[in-house]
Amino acid sequence: MWIGWKLIVLAIKAAWGITKILFYLVFFPIVLILLVVGGLIYVALPILIIIGLIGLLCGE
């Protein structure tokens, strides 16, 4: 029973890691590109700056 729970927890952690990678490397850049193409550079640029500052300050 204990091994089953450990495997479930490991699977959830792995799925969360894969989801974070997909969001950071695929989803977020596509959204920013679509905002720029759609003429919403005034929305995309502040988002990019805020995320960049958070990344610099909280970088691991």
C-alpha cells in the first residue's frame, strides 16, 4: 500500500513538472506572439517585463 501511494505522489510531481515546462516553453511564448500579432503590444510588453523581473528576482 505504501509503495502505491509513493508512486501516485511521484506521478503527480512528474506531471506537474511536465506541465510547467509546457507552459513556460510552449504556451506562454505563443500567447505573447499572438498578442503582438493581434496588435496588443501594449499588453504583451508589460507582461513580458513583469515575468522577466520575477524570473530574475526568484531565479533558482
